[in-house]
Amino acid sequence: MFSKSLSSSKTRREVQKVHSLIIALGLHHSVFLSGKLISKYGQLRDPISSLSVFHQVWPKHNPYLWNSIIRALIHNGLHSKALDHYDEMHQTNVQPDRFTFPSVINACAGLCDLEMGMVVHQRILEKGFASDVYIGNALIDMYARFGKLDKARQLFDEMPQRDVVSFNSLISGYSSNGYWEEALEIFRRLSTDGLLPDPFSISGVLPACGGLLDVKEGQIVHALVEKIGVHADVLLGLFEEAINLFREMVNEFTPDLQTITSVLRACSHLRDLELVKYVHGYMKRGGFEFDTMANNILIDMYAKCGDLLSSREVFDHMECRDSVSWNSLINGYFLNGCFEEGLKLFKMMKSNMKPDSVNCVMILSIYTQLGHVDLGKLIHCNIVKLGFDSDIIVNNALVDLHAKCGKIQDALKVFDSMTARDVVTWNTIIAACIHNEDYSLGSRMILRMRNEGVMPDAATMLGILPVCSLLAAKQKGQEIHGCIFRLGFHSDVPVGNALIEMYSSCGSLETSIRVFEHMYMKDVVTWTSLISAYGTYGEGEKALRAFAEMEASGVHPDHLAFLAIIYACSHSGLVEEGLAYFERMKEQYKIEPRMEHYACVVDLLSRSGLLAQAEDFIHSMPMKADASIWGSLLSACRETGEAKIAARVSEQIVQSNSYESGYHVLVSNVYAALGKWDKVRLIRKYMKAKGLTKDPGFSWMEI
């Protein structure tokens, strides 16, 4: 509420009214609200009030608070004061995060203090934030303002990821210092990298066109301005138009290599193999000399279009390869599921050149998918030797590897050893806790993330909400829901879907429905979550109506949607309807039933007492039924006292050699009820030999 009120306040008087209310309610020590107040006073050109709010908060252990005051001071031109607070932050042992440094760098630039800027840059390297795109952009801008364009260009070239601001900073730096040709070169690279220029790109490059008296280049930029003004949000349309223009162009003019590489980028985005071959063929017929960049684009393009033979052919014929060449082909193999070939190429690359951090992240990602944690540990040793052990992105990949391979303690060791963490780090470790069903640890990690002042993103919420669902922690879920509203994630469809499921799991069907109704956009997961919620609460008729509304809205059901509706029918005794949906899934939507669909139909028939029909259905299945399907029928037999079918089903479960102790306990109980004590002894002997024990039941209640 207060956050929204502060955001909508237009004058200092309005902010002061909200501020007074915050103090009256005793919330003036809240780090979050204090940060909001500091920022708002700063925006309204009242740095004195910003400082007053800052000084009233104690203790000041949260970097968010320091970041807010530093930004507010810089916004009001108090660069020296901002750096004083940065020094004070350092002296009080508050660790800066990735949001601190862009502001501090801007303060150094504003004071023309190169020496301090270099000190800050060194600390960024020590903290492992060098790969952060926002920090990189600020550093490029700072060095460009100081005229250190070689350093700015070096940082630009070394950035693992660049956005349009990265290009704009360097273009502006070159233009401001009279390096017109370099400015145009970077502007052209902006397009070849698949990014759209914005108004700042244009304002940066036009002085270069004027400085070079290059009317033709200026006209191209002018035409681009008009085009962006109309079509900037329709990327695919632009790419298709670029291809069409290229086809027209080659009939009258001979394009240069720069134009062709731009067209190749467009082909890559469109994933059109025929277009790729057309442009590549034109280059060969025209006798173009392929430079490293053009070849790299071709490798990447062919791989993304699924033509690995052509991709490898381009790679093999290259006279000069750089790290991008190797990475593009290795990534191409991985994208197309050729993991072994990709790993062989990585080993070959190591004998030719030193791997970079991008290689390491890529290989770790593949080992994660393949579950090769031991090989991942070998790469970890290489990472330390290569000096990438302080790189946040590399460490995030390591945490993910150990977590997804079930080595949660190893994941925690890497996590705790990291000198700097970003929101992805926290999201990864929280997801790891959920994946390993350690919800208590996940809950502690969420609290620790909050205490360290790391701002969550939508992915964080998608990690936190399942913890609330699994622990049935409704109150905690409501707190997270409030946080989602404050941070503006309520319009995010996956977050809305997770909220529906969370409230359903916590016993609040009404709130699930309200969340659903307030969602502007709904996908198949949204509808499936609602249908599943209705099914859980035995509201079969409402589930049927929801399914019909989903189809009427144009959303096509998937296999999970059908699973949810059959489940809902099962829990409401709607046998005919459930069977009808099973047939519709096969006949109308051409979805091949999976084991879980058959299990759900068996449960549907069993719950309604149609045991003979359920047994016949199992025997008619095109696949061998597992213990879960027979177990569902056996449970119904036990409840109804159907001895003959129970005996046959028990034999099926014993023959399935399942390691699920629950089914064997169920069979033992059925045999005991039938007086077959010799069978009971055999089952217990089998369980003991296999080391199977009955899992204790438990329930969870929030108090």
C-alpha cells in the first residue's frame, strides 16, 4: 500500500503525508519503505530529506539502503557526497552488490575522478561482478568520458553479454571524442548482433555521419529511424523485410560483406534453412572472402536450423578460428542433442586454445543435463586453474550442476564459497532445495536471501511459491503474494499459475479462483491449475465447465489438462464424463495416453466400484501396467471386500518387482484379510531381503 502511494506521489507534500503515516504506524525502521522514501525524495530534488530518512534507520546492514542513498545523491548532483557514503559503506563492512557499482561508477565519472574510478573497477573485479552487463555499461561510459577509449573498447569486446546500452555507450564515446569511423563501425555491429538501435543509438551515430560528411550513411540511419518508429516491436517482420530487401538488392547492386552478415543474422532469427543456403550460396558465387565473423555466423545459423553437417563443414574450412567459432559449433551440437560429439569437440578445442568462461558454463550445463557430476568436478578443477572461480555465471552453473545431480551439500559448499551472488544464484539454490525435497532448508534460504537485501525476480517467486504449497504455509504464501504485487509480478502468467496452485494446496479454493479471475492472460497451465484445484475439492461439475470455457477461449488442452479433468471426474464420481474425455484426448486431439492417464482412468473406475471393468481396462492397455495402476485397483478391492479380484491383482503387484514399499504393505494386508498367512510371510520376507520398509505417514498443519 505504502509503496504504491509513494510511487503515485507527485509532490513533496504528498510524500511527507505518506512519510508521516509510516512513522505513526512504527514502520520507519523498515529497510524497504526507507529505501522507497529515500529514492522518492531524491527524485523530487530533496536530498536533505533523503539523508534524514537514511540516518534514522538503524542498523544499516542492508546494501539496498546504501544503494538508495547513493543513487539519490547522484540524482541531485552530489557526486562527492555519494562517494563519501560509498566509503562509509565499505568501512562499516556492508558488502556492495551489483546494484551498488553502476551508481558509484557514475559518481566517479561525474567528478572526473579517474583514479577513484580505477579503484572501484578493481574492487568490481575482486567481487566477481565483471560479467554484469549493467556494471560493464557504466564502466564503458566512464572510461569513454575520460577519453580512455582503448580501455572502453577492451571492456566492450570482453563482455560476455551486451545489450543496446553497451553499444550506445561506446558509440557515444567515440562520437564525443571525434572517432567517427569507429562510431559507425560499432553502430553497424549493433545490427549484425541482432539488436535494434534505439533513439540513443541514433543520436550517438548521427554526429559521426556529419563528421565524415557521409550523406549515404546518414540517409540509411534516417530511414532506420522512420522504420523503428513504426515497427520496432515487430522483430520478425523486420527480419523478413530485411531478407526481401536483400533479394531485391542483389538484382541491381552488389552488397558488401557487412550487409550480407546482417542478412545472415536475420536468417538465423527466422530459423529458415532454405534462406540460409540461399544467402550462403550467393556469397560463394560472388567470390566473397569469408572473414571469421561471417563464418561464425554461418556456423551458428546452420546449427540453429538443425543442419550440423553444413555447420561442421564451414568450421572445418576456416583458416582462422576464435573462441566464438568453437563455442558456436559446440553449442550447436548440444542444441541438437549431440552431446558426445560436442564434448569431443570441447576436448579438441582445449588442445588448440585456452577455454573461456563461456566454454565452462556450456560444458557444465551439458554435464548437468547428462547427470555427469564426476566429470563436472573435473571441470571445476580446470575452472579454478583458469581463474574463473570468482565468475558469478560460472559458479551459478556449478551450483546448478551439483543440485540437479542430487549433491545438495556440494551445491551448498559452492554457494557458501562465492564471494558475490546475484539473484540467479539464490534462485538456483532455492530450486535445488525444492528439487531435493528439503523444504525446511529452502525456507531458510528464502529468509537469508531476504535478510541479505537481494531483490527477487519473477523466477524467485516461482521457486518460493512451491515451498509454500508443499508446506501448506498459507500465511507465508499470502506474504509472498503481497510482495509479488509490490514488485509488479502479478501480471506474470507463470507467477499467477503458481499462486493458483499454492492457494489450492493451502486449503483456499476461493482465493485460487479469485487469482484466476484477476489474471489478464491465461495459458493452458492456468486453466489446468484451476481444473486441478476444482478436482482436489471434489467440484467435478465446475471442473467440467472450466474445461469447456478453456476450449471456448481458444486454448488447446494438453496431456496435463486431460489428466486434471479425468482426475476431477474421478474424485466426483463422474465416470461417463471421465471416460468421454479420455476418448476425446485420443480421437479429437490426437494425444497419445501416457501411463498416468491410464492410472487415472483405473482410479476413476475403481472409486465408482466398477472393479471388473477396471481390471479389463488394465488388460487392454497397450503397455504393461506398473505397480501404481494395480495398486489403485487393489485399494478399491480392499475397501469393497472383493476377494477374487484382490487375489489376482496382488499377484500382479508381486510379479512387478516394485521397490515401492507401500504397495507391498497393501498386498500383505489383503493377504492377511483373506487368511493367506503363508503369502503374508513371503511378502514380508521379500521386503526384508530388498531392504524395503514402510514409510511413516505424516501430516502438516500451519498454526
